[in-house]
Amino acid sequence: MLAADLVTPAPVPIIEAPIAMPPVWSFRFTPYGWLTSLKGTQTVRGRSTMVDASFIDIVEKSDTLVALMGNFEARNGLFALYGDLVWSKVGIEGSNVRTRMPAPGITGTVGRTLELDVQMAIVEVGAAYEVARSGPVAFDVLGGARYWYQEEISRWRSPAPSTSATLSSPGHAPSHGLVPSTGSIL
């Protein structure tokens, strides 16, 4: 009867030490975009004009609107390498025509056109090291280099002003241009 009461001891669980995994690289690419606008003063050959083009103006009126932007990161544990690229080309054109009447019968019209092509590139590369973490938020110390290239090509066209005058006197048909039929223009 004693043998029936004897309980065999449960086997002792075997605890295995975790296998050390070699560090694994993870990669991430994030494309993104900017809503570009242009605002400021543009000077070409001593003539200045205000440029004020919102993103909507650029989309509606541009003849060129191209952009490539993206961020790349390769991380291995606490260490990371990163790169960022921004390249854009925007071309806009604006014109303005004004008509003035300096004296009765004399009309002057002046027009101007500004074409602006802006090309920009930013390349940034660097390395980072994680120094602190709080839940999903990590704090990295980083160092790197940035190259910035920007080129603006401006063309200013201002045609010669056109002036016309209409003079008339009693009993004569009106004359056009700057040739008076009777009397004086000024």
C-alpha cells in the first residue's frame, strides 16, 4: 500500500538560455512632398518686381512643376545611417499690362512679363546613435552633412511702350498717331 501513495516527482523544467541573435539591419524609406510657394522680390538687370505665387497659383499657372523627395534610414540596434533628398523644379510666368491716359487723346500702354524658373536640390547624409528611450519615443544624437543647391533663372521682357493719340478739329476727320491734324498735342 505504500507504493500506491508514492508520487513520482514532476520533471524539472529545462530553461534554455536565449540564443544571442546577431544585430539585424532594418530599412525604412519615406517619400514626402512640400506645398511650395514663392514670395519675395526678384531683381533682373536692375529692375525689381514682387513675386507672390501661392501653391495653388503655381499648380494652376506653372509650365513646370516637378519634385522628388524622400528620406532613407538604415538602423542596426542603437546605430543608424540616414539620407534625405529634395529636388524640385518650378517654372512660373506672370505678366502685367497697364494703360495710362496722361492727357486727353493720348493713351500709353506698357506691358511686362517675368518668367521665373527655380531649381533646387538638397542632399543630406549622416549617422545617428540612440542615447535614450521612453516607450516608443527614442532620442538620437546625430551628425551629418548637407549640400544645398539653388538656381533661379529670370527673364524680364518689357516691350517698348506704345502711345497713340487721337486729335480732331471742327470739319476734319480724326487723325491717329502722333501726327496732329490741327492744333497741338501738348
